[in-house]
Amino acid sequence: MIFWPMLELGILFPGAFACFLAVAERLRVKKRTAALIVILTLAAVCVLCGGLCWRMDWPTNRLLLPILVPAAIGFARMTTLPAWKSVSVFLGVCGAFSGLVGPASIIDALVLPGNAFPWLSPAGSLAHSALGWVLAALIWYPTVRHTRSLLETDTVVSSWYVFWILPVVFVLMNLLLSYHLDAILRSGQLLGMYALLSLVMTGLLLLFYGLFYLVAQELEKNLRLKQENQFLQMQTAQYETLRAAIEETRIARHDLRHHFSTLSALADRGAWEDLRCYLAEAAADVPADELRLCENQAVDGVAGRYSALSRRSGVPFTCELDLPPALPVSEMDVCVVLQNLLENALEASRRTEGEPRYIHLRAVIHGDNLVLITVENGCQGGLTERDGVLLSSKRPGEGLGLRSVAHIAEKNGGYCRFVCESGAFTANVMLRGGGPAA
């Protein structure tokens, strides 16, 4: 009889398999290592807890919560997902598998009507585990096809917290029914009703999972559209500002030629007093920050502006720009990325006390369709992250500048990487285009 409760706890194996189906690509260790750890741990749990139940004559569900709580913590620690997502997966599987207790108990009552022990017979336990593996096989495709993609999204956290309610209620309800199960099964009068109730409840729970997936997908779609609209508005506003600054620079260059013509005429006439007055008046209109950093006028305007701002703030600014007049990617995207990165670099440098204070910009064309941008600046402290998202140091919440850069890189089929180490923050961005811009 000592093996009866151990066999009954065998349902933990298909349950664990179903949990790891959803997070197989987000494990902190290799899949084989994770499988070995889980199998050995569950085998030890079955032997130790099963032996304790046999010794104390306890039903196995008495140890359910003491087993599930550390199991949920261990499961969350083995994945790279946020804890609330891992716990949602764990609770969802627990809710679905708790509905198998009823059918397994009914099979046990039919196979061994005189079972007076608080555990399922070996036949009932094997049937319980078999039902668990069948359920795991049934959810295999939707889990791999849909659940994994849902876990990768940024769906609002509140919707996941709502998801917890029904699985928890369902598990508690099945625990409550299991305490009164012996009397129901021994009477035999409500056996069919209990079987129908178990099936209906499990079906409703799975239906709820499907509805939650559809709602979560819709929320994610709306969230992405909202973010894209915000990014588009922000990028449009930034680009309009850049265009205005670039146009002012072009006008100043045009006026400068006329100024030289006037100065040359005054010098030829020897009107030195008029020349001095004219120089004094014209000096205020000539941009003091005029630089020629690269052939692309838009990028040149952005880099020149932040070079001047850095100089005024006492922050050394160096750059290596090798960008042609026609870029293989959107000129607006390149300018918005540069403005966000340089603005963050300048803000971080201003907050840096003492050395090092510097900004280094590098932007080049690689191949025919790649624009590589690197901005490095001195910084104090490290990056602040939450759930893999960089947080702003200027305001509560996510950093919009870096988020905008990441969005543009993703839209262009490129990538971005932010690293902070040894007192330096480095932003690497790759933008991919379909070919040289017309």
C-alpha cells in the first residue's frame, strides 16, 4: 500500500511537462538539463511525500499546497519570463489538471468499489496519469502555436492578473469537492452527475482560456497601435524641429555669401568704419555653431546642433560621420535615432560629476543597405531595468527615447543594443534598408 500515494502523485509529471511546453524557449538552462532537474526533483517529491501520506494516513491533496507553492517559485526561477507570466502559466496548468481528479476518482470507484483508503488504487492512479498525458497532448499544439507567442508580447499586466482568478477558484473548488468525494462515490447515486459536472467545469475552464487568449491578443494589438501612434507623433514632431533647424542653417549659409560680397565691396572702397559696423550687425545673424561634419545635410544639422550644445555644456564631443547625401534608409529615421541617442548622451554627461565626460558619435554605411550608428558617453551608475525594459532616469516609467530607437530599429529590420559598463554607456543601432534611397 505504500506505493499507492506515490503512484497518485505521478500526475505531477504530465503537469510539469505541460508547464514547460509553454516556456521551452525561455529557460535559463539547457532543455536537457532542465528536464533532468525536473524529473529527479519530482521523483524525490513523489517518494518522500507519498511515503509521508502513507505513514500519516493522509490523502495526497493535503500536501498539495505545500508542494505547489515551492514548485511555482522554482518554475518561475527556471525561466527568463517575468514572474507574473510564469505564475500565470503555472496556475493555468494547475487549474486544467485539477479537473482530472473527478474522472480519475470515478474510474477508481468503478474498478475498485471497496477502496477504503484515502488514495487512488494503482489502477485509478495510472488512469489519472494517463488522463494527464492525454490532456498534455491535447494542449500541445495550441500551447506551442499560440501561448508561446502570447508570452512574448507586452500585454498589460492587469489582464494577466485577472487570468489568475478562475484557475485559483477552480483548484480550490476541486479541492473542496475531493474532501466530500468518498461519500459521493460510495453512495453511487451522484456518480454520473459528478462525472458530468467535472467534464463541464473542465470544458468551461478551457473555454475561458481560449477567450482570455483572444482578449489578450486584442489588447496587445491595441497597445501596439497606440504605441506606434505615439512614436509616429513624437518622430514627426522631432523631425519637424530638425527640418526647421536645418532650414535655418541653409538660410544662414545663403546669407553668408551675400555678407561676403558686401564686405568685399566695403573693403574695396576703404570704408573701414562702415565695414566694422556691418560686421557687428552681421555677426549676430551668422550661426556660431556651423560645422561641416558629413555630406548628408540632415545628419550634419543634427550632429552640428548637439556638438554645439555639448561644447556649451563643457562636454567634449567627437564624431566620425561617413554618410552620403542619399541614405539607404529613411532620412527621418536616421535623424530621429541620432537625436534621441545624442539627447540621452548629453543629459547623462551633464549629470556626470568629474571625469569622464564625453560623447563620441560614429555613423557609417556598411555594404549597400546598412546604416551603423554608435553613440558612447561617460556615465555614472548602471542601467535600471524592469522585465527587460530600460527605465528612464528623468521620469517614472520607461525611457521613451530608447524605446523610440528600438521601435525604429525593429521597423527597419535591424537591431539595437545598449550596454553600460566601466563607466561608459554605449548604444549600438543597425538600420536596414532595401537599397540606396532615391
